Amino acid sequence: MQPHRWLDTRQASDYPRYMIPLTYRARALGPLRVVDWAIPAGVSVVVGPNRVGKSTLLRLPELIKIAFEDGLNEAIKTVFDGVSHLRNLAMPASTPISLGLLWGADIEWEWDVDITIGGGEIASFPRECLREEGHLMISREFGSKEIEIEGQWRLPMNNKLIGSLARYALTDLAMQEMALPSIERFPPEVRESMERASRVAAVLFANLKASSSYRTYHYEINPLLRFGSHHSSALNLMANGENVFPLLRNWRDRPDLEERYEFVLATMREIFPHFGRVGFEQAGQTVTMTVSDRRWPEGKHIPIARESTGFITALLHLCAVASAGHHGLVTLDEVETSLHPRAIRVLIEAMRRRAASHDLRIVLATQSETVLDQFRDDPSRVFVLEPKQERSPQALTELFSPEYLSQFSLGDLFAHLEFGGDDPTDP
Amino acid sequence: MALVQLITTGVMEERALGRSLQRLFPDHEFISKPHLDGFTSAPLPPQPHPRVPANLDKFAATLIGVFDPGNRRDRPRPDFLLGIDDVELFNVDDPGRIMTALRQTLERRLAEWPGNARSIDRLRLELREKVSFHVMAPMTEAYFFADPAALDRSTAPAPDRANRFNLATCDVEAFEIDDPDYLDATTDPACRWRKAGPRQGHPKRYLCYLTDPGTGARYRESDHGVRALAELEWPTVASDAQRARFARSLLADLIEMLGPLTEPVAEAITTGETHPLTWPPPPDRVLRNL
């Protein structure tokens, strides 16, 4: 059966990707109270005291991506290891846990979903709505197996999120013979708005899909160095970094991705000026890497297992960034771990170049004064999380004037608790 | 009630100086931000470095920045700001170098500070009315030797060696020891009071000596020092009218800021001499007292 003519059944990947202004929202979610986070293009950084929710904030794009792909239950399981203690205890009980997105340039779209917990898991058929310019287009009441279009037209709907309707809902609906007669009865203006929603959601989904999240403390460096990587045809770095060696080799051997390999190697040579060549060795299904140094005799190299932790950490960060295709979003938690201040400076500069050439959003979370000092020329890219903010995160330039900030090292202000710390004057 | 913020240069002062001053001025609140690096541990003025800002520069910028209109407005601004550093030993022969260096740096930073003429004039006025700079001479530990209870706390449970500082003849701010066991002991880089560097005039090293049973000094600024400073009896420290003049300058400044103390305490503090470098204020001042 052919889908109805007005239904846009293309997959998200069929759409040309372009970066859309996108604001991530969360309410009462884990350590996050009220989050409205518009991630700028380029490299930005998130700072704040421990226990304020930086790591959770950085995983918000991943959470929503998984929710769209595999449902809320899977998303919460992946990011939070389940539903227990999911609610922010500092928020009133009347505030539902919710996720949302705000996007669009000429026309503003808004999607929100409540996360209701029941029986130790996320309850099915959550309350959800999609708005265009504040106008409620599609909604579902909690527990309902129907969605409501334009406040009056009802259609059966499975447990997929209506936010992901470009991928699932309308295609599914088109296949439902029961639904088609209902659709036919819709007036033309409702069909048009449905089609518009479908297309906009497809572009949104394409953007969400291009996000990835890495945490330095999740890199499994010791096993990686000791046992190498399993042979793989992967083209993107896994969150724990375990496929880095075949990944680099795959990039090197594919003309369309060779520039990723070149970017990683060239930046590694900037960070480590004596770093020479890399080689790949495979024994059975295990792939590992060798490294040479330009100070050593020709032909001499060492196995990667003999390299420093800082070296492998920088390599993984660069592979994480290079894994992002055009218009992608990459978040890196604790980017400074194991890295010398100079290495940090070179790394961030390389990320900026990569972000500019590939239209990326790269977000770093840090406690490092050195990392912060790299944002002196554009403090609007520093986002501050503090416990008592009404809305998080706040750009540093919302807290201080640019003129004031120009007089200080941002790292010094951070260390002196002028921002991003537990204020000792606050009882 | 006034809010007085302290900018200190040591962990002990950060944690305890406000508490100690609050005991004198219980109706007001004293708060400390994390301490900065001190700028007096080398001869002043500092040698300029092409890429690294001097500690003095950071200290001056911090004093100015607290009242800059561009500073964040979602936190309460203090009514007054006190910058405090030690005289230390490198500048003890001429403490005026400290004030001169800070004043010149403040003037230079203010000349470069962004803003229009009106906002800079207003900032200068706030600095003259609300910001002070004082010194502990030669360092805060010296005052423990003027208050027996503070000395007990800093050497608790009891000193391991006899204290030969003579309070009857010596001003703690011109700290001098006549103790050959301390002064003449051989240098040992592993020992906190015998490592290379001057011992004479160094009350912190002498506290290390007093609390060293031979296995290493027990005195810790962040522990013994904090307890001693938090409970320090400033009236006792300032009880001799001709001594502890830098400390009395600080107290006189606070009295002018916050109002009079209770009478018996005030008498001991207010009848003595202040140090002319830090109180009373000069006519062409850039800060309240500088």
C-alpha cells in the first residue's frame, strides 16, 4: 500500500542536513532544575561546581536523541541507568520531569514531553506536545493511545514519541488502514500543517542524530592499551574509545574519510612536536598501533601500550571530534584530564578550526582554569551552571560585562569563585 | 549591618581573619573569597614578565573589580572591601615599597580600565570610600606571640621547646628572636624551620621550631593557625600604645567603617599609635587608606 500523498515518508537521513538553532530543555531531571540550553556553533565550554549537573547537561542531547530513536525508556536506561532517583529533589513535586526542544529560525517550533514514572519504569504514552509559533499542533494526553491534531482531529498513535514523527509516526500512520479514512476527512489546512510538522521534525531529527557524547573518564584506556581494539569497520569512535585503532585505519584507507585521519595526525603532531608516524598491526581480530618519534633512529617505534596517558587521551579526543560529520554536535566531559596546558591550548584551537570547517558544535565541560582561559576572546561561549540559577546554564556574559571580563583571566575568576563555584557568601 | 569582604593571600587568613574580626564587630558580617597569591614574597616592585601577569597586578585588579559596574549583579556587593597581605621579609626594611607598588599598580590599572569618564570617576570614588589595604607585619603569626591564648592554640597541645620571644622588649611587628638553638641550627632542607632562608624575623618558622619535637614541626597554618587566628584577642595584641601599629591601623580603619566598639575594648585599641603608611588616610588617596 502506498503512503498517502501528503505524508512525508522520507527517512531523516534523506534530508539535507544543516545546522538549525536548537535549544535543549529539561525540567526537574536528575541534578538539573530548569535547563534552557542553546548551544552555539563552534566550541563552547560548561563550568560549574561539582554536583551541579554538568555531566548530565552534556548528555542531554544524547538523551533526547536516544528518546527519538529508541523511546524514552531506553534513553533513561542508557543515560541514567534507570529511573531511580531521576527526579530533582530541589524542585516542587508539582513540576513534572520533562524534556523538550525549541528550534527553528523563521518559525519557532517547540516540542515537550513529560517523563512519568510508574512501576519502576517510564510510563507508556507520555504527555507530549508539538507547537508551532506557540500554537498547539499535535498533542497527546498522558496515557492516551491517540494524538490530537489541531485540538480536534484524533488519530491512533503507538508509544513512539510524536517528536520523532518524521521517522516513525506518520509513516506508521500511513500504513494503518484504520487511520487512513480519518486522515482523508482532515481539511486541507490540517494536512498542510501535518506535512510541515513532518518535514521540520525530519530536519530536527537529522540534527539530533548527528550528536555524540564522550566522557574522558569513560575512555577505557588501560584495556585499550593492553589488549588493543577488536577489528571493526566502524567509522565513528565508540563512547569508551575501544575501537580507536581500526577506526583510524579505516579513515586512512577510505578516500572520503582520509581527511579525518589527516586532521587527527596533524593535530597530534602539533600537540606532541616530536611525534613521528603511526603504524597499525593486526593479529587475528585484534588491531593495535605503533608510534615513532622523530628523535629516534629511523625505523624505530614503540607499541601504543608504551605511550603516555596524555598521548592516548588527546588521540581519543581528536577521534571523537573527527567522528562528527558536518553539522554535528560533540560533547566532551573533563577534556583537560591528563593533558599539559600547552596540549590543551593546541587541542582547543584545533577543535575551533574543525568546528569552523565542518560547521560543528563542540561543547567541553571542565574544571580547568587553562581550558577557561582559552575563551578569553569570546566569553559568551562560556556557560555557567550554579546551584541557585533560575535557568541554567547562563552565558558568562549574562553575569558580567565583557569589559569587566577583559580585565581578568577567566581561569582566575573561576578559581576565585566569582562564577561557577559554590558561593561562600551564600548560606 | 555592613558586609565586609576580605581579599587575603593565605589559607589561614582566608579561613579565620574574618571570624576573628567578626568577634570585634558582631553586628557586621565578614566574608572571605578564596585567597589570592601574595605579592610581597619578593622584593618590590616586581620584575615585569612579558607573558605572565604579576601577583601584584592580579591583586590590584581584584580590588578594583569588586566594585566595577560590570561585575555580576545577582550576588550582593560588599559594603566594604579589605585587602590584606603580609609584609614578609623581603620588604620589611621598607614596607613603604609595598604601598607604593600597590598604589602605582592600582593607578595604572585604573588608567587602562574600560569605561567612560563618568563610570571610571564613580569607580575611583567607590575605591576611595570602600576599599582598604592593610598588612600583617611581618606576617600574621607574629600576632600570636602577643596573645598568650593564641600562642597556646598555635602550639597545642603544648610547645615542644621553650618560647624565647620576649614580649616585654619586642614589638611583634618587628619580630626578633634571641634564641641560638633556633638561629644557629644547621640547615636541613627536609626540616620546615631549618631549610634555607632567613630565620630571624620569621614568626612562622619560629612556631615550627617551637612545635618540633625533633621529628618534624606540628604547626600547620590551616589547622593550628586557623584556630589561633579565629580566636585572636585584638585588644590584647593592640594593648601597648606604641606597638602593633599596622594592626592598630586596620582596627582604626574598621572602626571608622563600621562604628565604635564597646568602650573597654575601644580604649585599648584607639589610644595607641597607628602606622602612618596605612592609617590615617593620605589626602591624595586611591583607596580609603592608600
